[in-house]
Amino acid sequence: MISEKLVQEYRTIVNDNYPYINSLLNDCYLKIIDGCLNRMSPPYYYLGIYYAGRNNKEITLYQHELKKIANNFGMIDIVFINAKRIIRDPLSSLKQQNPRLWLELYWISSKVKTSLD
């Protein structure tokens, strides 16, 4: 729940400073990814940006700006992850381990932009 609020705050700051980047992030799923090297070391955090395969180049163009904002939140780095590859991976156990995340990624990867938008 705290990480969801942190992601929402991140989106708010991106919207205030870079409105075009925020419009690109509307087609993505953002998640805080945490890790720890061992029990004695402090945890570290990444910002995971799950994108649909078609907007990879547009999002990675603004990697520096997104990373700068993430560093202000105390995150080490940002990671770009292709949602469509995770959904189509036959060896992935994400559907059983985290069905909500799997559904979110499926929704992101199945978004279709038309000329009517």
C-alpha cells in the first residue's frame, strides 16, 4: 500500500514537470521493486516500468529524466520491462504467484491504440 502511494506521488511529480512523459506512462504499469543482498544489508529499491512492446523507444528516450526523479525518491535506478514478453513466456510462473500483477501486465500489453484516440 505504501509503494502504491509512492508510485502515485512519482506520477504526480512527473506530470507536474514533464506532462508528455506522463502521457507515455499512462500506457505503462509502474511498480516498486525491492531487493536485499543479505539480512544485514539495508534494502534497495528500483522503479519497474512495465511497457507494451510498441512504445519501448519513446519511453527509453526519457530515461535520464525518469531516473533523476526516481533518485529523488531514494530509488537506485529504473528498470524497463517488456510486459508482452513476460505474458508470453511459457516458463513464467507469474500467473500463479501474482495473478493481480499478471492481469495488470496483460491489460497493458493488450492495449491497442487506434487513430481515433
